[in-house]
Amino acid sequence: MKKDNRQSGIALLLSLLFLGVILSIAFGLSAVFIPKIRLSVDARNSPTALFAADSGLEWCLYISEKGPIPTPLPPVFTTGATVVLTPTDCSGLTIKAVGTFNRVNRALEVNF
């Protein structure tokens, strides 16, 4: 019995087509869901960054209330958060603190 050669390779062609459809669906879903996952992680890190900024401002208020004493070191956080104060010596009428934790920045500003 002779085999029909017109259908040779059709299984390979159909499997490649099916694989292409599955991959395009997977890439489409990942393009939608990866930014949402990143947002949820940022929302989890946001309070820590905000608390770091708040602690930096509280430190500046403490420095300004104590007067001319040796300036203590700025706050150090066990979570790994950091704070950047502008101006760094907490002088001036406007003080800005930017707290950072895992690529999330939150800023607070105080005007005297």
C-alpha cells in the first residue's frame, strides 16, 4: 500500500502553529500582568519609604529644637531604607526628605 505524500509534515506544521498561538497568548498576558505585579510590590514597599522620609524630617526637627549641639548622625534603618535630606544640615525654611526603599521613593516637605 502506497502512502499519500500530500499530508507528510502536516503534524509538524499544526504543532508549530499551535505553539505560536500559545506563545502569543502567553506574551500578551505577561505584558498585561507584569506591570500589575510590579505595582503591587511597589505598593507594599511604599509605606517603608514614607516612614523613612518621615523619620528624616523628625530628625531634622529634633536637630533644629536642640540648638547648637554636636549634630548626631542621621537615622539608620534596619530595613535597608534610606533618607536624603535637602538641605543636609536641616537649616533653612524648607526641608525636604526623600525616603527610598527597594526602588520606591516617597518625599515629604516641611515649611517653617
